[in-house]
Amino acid sequence: MTTDAARERLRRWRLVLGGEEAEGTGCALSGRDAAMDGALSALYGTGDKPRAGRERAAGLGASAPSVARWLGDIRTYFPSSVVQVMQRDAIDRLGLATLLLEPEMLEAAEPDVHLVGTLLSLGKAMPETTKESARAVVHKVVEDLEKRLATRTRAALTGALDRSARVSRPRHHDIDWNRTIAANLRHFLPEYGTVVPERLVGYGRASRSVKKEIVLCVDQSGSMAASVVHAAVFGAVLASMRSVDTRLVVFDTAVVDLTDQLDDPVDVLFGTRLGGGTDINRALAYCQSRITRPAETVVVLISDLYEGGIRQEMLQRVAAMKASGAQFVALLALSDEGAPAYDREHAAALGALGVPAFACTPDLFPEVMAAAIEKRPLPIPDVG
């Protein structure tokens, strides 16, 4: 006799296999399950032969209303994380990017980083009637990212800035008691059960003036869409800190300085132009020309390192910035997407200069920046 657990396994396999002739489950779907199967079939069906019987076949059609209904259906039947994956697959597999130019499509879609990247890549093709809806989608994603990342980023960098400004004659309120005690343990008096500090260690008042300069140099080629979104959010967070002077530069074959828009990351994102070639050397030349205090500067290059400019000059600029005292960080991606494709030869060349190139998640980025500010070894993730 078939148990409930066995029936549930058959049901799940039926949804996975799609009901083609050889799927072999013998399981019929009805109600909500049949609707879920229809939504999956529209996206993941074979689509290369006529539909017969229960055979799964792709087909959302080319009309915006049918796609909008499909987007509403998948939000009904699947959790948000799954909806985001299905939307991304629909854009890639079925060429639905152009339909996102219609307001009703955007209102039905689930906002996420990848959808923002697709909208930004459409650029000037977006009609005026869609821009308001597109801006609402981008604003929602940016707002969610700021809630997730801002507090942790400010805490990590504030601590790093304070530690980097440590002084030996602090005022009472600026004493770092943990480090003061550790530095004076040899002056412990057993009879009194206390430490008599001979040397005080304290924090400088980093917030009184700008102590560090951070330059975010971001590749806006098409493959870097998620990194551009996260970089815009982090740029806005960093710009809100009085003790940091932040510059945001985006580039393809041209270089655009978006620093004056950092108070609104949505404006920053609409100021980018995803796609096109890559000239890292030109972008670094611009950043290098804006550095005024090298010893207090951190340059963060976010790029997959596929260089279309002059390779040797690019490496020479990195070496020159490091020699001047600037900290240089090379991130192959700033996203949650895992290991990216990148130019391994250029990554190895940077490594030889003492600049390890690695992919970084948004959650790790505050720790990377804190380490760079304090001139500590970077917390490079283990990819083994």
C-alpha cells in the first residue's frame, strides 16, 4: 500500500520531471499542483516540438499580459528566492528583457539585484512611461540592501578608523581600556589585585575630521551588474560617514565620476551605463590623479580584470599607487553569486604586486574595508 510519504515523493518528482512520456511516476496533478506545473512548464519546457498530451513545453508567448499573469502566478506559488531565480531564467531563456520596458510588467515582477541589473542594461531604450516604475523597483532593492548592510558597515569602519587613530596620551573618555590593560599586565600588583597602568592606549577622535579617503573604482561592463548595484549602496553608506571621504568612479571604455550623486544611490545607478568595453588603465589613471594623501587612501578596484586598455600601464599604475603608500584592493566581484569568470593572467600579475584579487560577498565587504584601513592582511575567503 502506498504511504503518504511515498505519494509525496512521487508528487515532487512529477513536478520536477514535467510529465513527459518517460517520466514514469504515474502521478496526476490537480488544483494548485497543476497550476504550479503550468508555471514551470511555461519556462522550463522543451519548446522545440509540438505539445502533446501532458508533455511540458515552453511558452510564455510574446504578449505582456500573459507574461504579467505568469509573474503573478509564480509569486503566488513559490517563495521569493525561487521567484527571483525563475525571473532571471525567463529573461535569459526566453528573451523577456524588452517586455520589462512596459510598466505593468515591472509592477508584476519581484524586485531583486538581477532585475535592477537588467533594467540598467536597457538604458536609453527605456521609454518615459516606464521610468517611474523602473525607479520604484530600483529604490525598493536599494532600500532593502541598505537595511541589510548599512549598520554593519558603519560599525566595522568606525572601529577601524578609531583604532587606526590610536594615541598614546588619550583623554579619559578616549582610553581603550582593553588594550591599556593588555599593555600593562607586567605592572599587576597582587596585593591590590589591580593593574597600575604606566602607559595609556587610547582612540583618536576620528570623527572630528576626514581621516581616510576611499576610492571605489567600479567596472560597469555587462557582466558586473550585481557588483555595480552593491557598490552604489556601499558608496552611499561610506559617504554618510564624516570620517571618510568617499569617491565613486565607474568605467567601461570611458570614465564617469559619480561622487556628487552619492547621497542617493538610486541616482548613482541610473547614472551608470551597463555594457560596452573595458579600460581599467584609463579608470586607474583618473583615480590616481585624484589621490591627495596616499598614505591615508584605500583604492578598491571592482572588476573581472578583462582589460581592453594597456595592460602593462595598468599594472604600473597599481604598483605606483602602492609604492606611494596607498592601500589597493582588487575585488573580482562584489555580489552573492559565487566565483565569477575573470582574467586569471591579470589576477596573477596583481598578486605578484602584493594585491590579491578575490571575489567578495556584500557581507564580507565591511571586514575587507576595515582591514584595509588598518593596513592589516585582508580577510580573503577560502575558495578551496
